[in-house]
Amino acid sequence: MRIILDTHIFLWALAEPHRIPEKKREEIKSPANMIYISSISIAEIMIKASLEKLKVDFDPVEEAEKCGFELLDFSGRDALQLGKLPFHHRDPFDRMLISQSLATGIPIMTEDSKFRSYNCRII
């Protein structure tokens, strides 16, 4: 199975894996699954670091690669879905991840309950 990690799941996987429910940790570790980190998550991490909302003393791309995660670029086709999304909430990073999930058909692993309001597949 292919899975996009929501930004907080990626950060937890790096620093606090115990915060990820066990079943989800098993999915991340399973060699049968391809785990993706979206370029949107990298952008979110770096923007929040520049605003001093998040301390980042590591290279998130390098860390993703060390974990065996694949990077997933956000494309124009992914962006087209943004125009169709209802405004259940306004977080632009979440909305782009949801849009990417819908465009690619790849489910998102998240603990954010707001994602359930959208028509994307959630793990």
C-alpha cells in the first residue's frame, strides 16, 4: 500500500514514535508499504521553523530519505483539487495534503480528526 504521512506523523516518526498508535507504526515499518513525505510537509516544516513555531535542527529531506521514505512532489494536477474542496477548515497545508491525496488516490496517515470531514482515504 502507498501512504502519505501527515506532517505531524512524520515529525513524530523522527522524534517521538511512541506518539503514533501502534497499528500505524506497524504500517509505517511494513516493507509491503511505500511511505511518502509530501513536498508540502517539507514546506510546512521549513515555514514553521522560519516563524520560530517549530525548532528544526535537522534536514527533513535527509531524514526522510534515511527512514526509507519517498518524497512526493506536489503537482499542478494535485493543486487542481483545491478548487473543489469544501472549507471544513482553513489550514492551507492540510488542504494541500488532502488535495494531493484525492488527486493521487494515496491515503493519508493522520491523527487529525479534521481530515475525516473530507472525502480522502484516512489511515
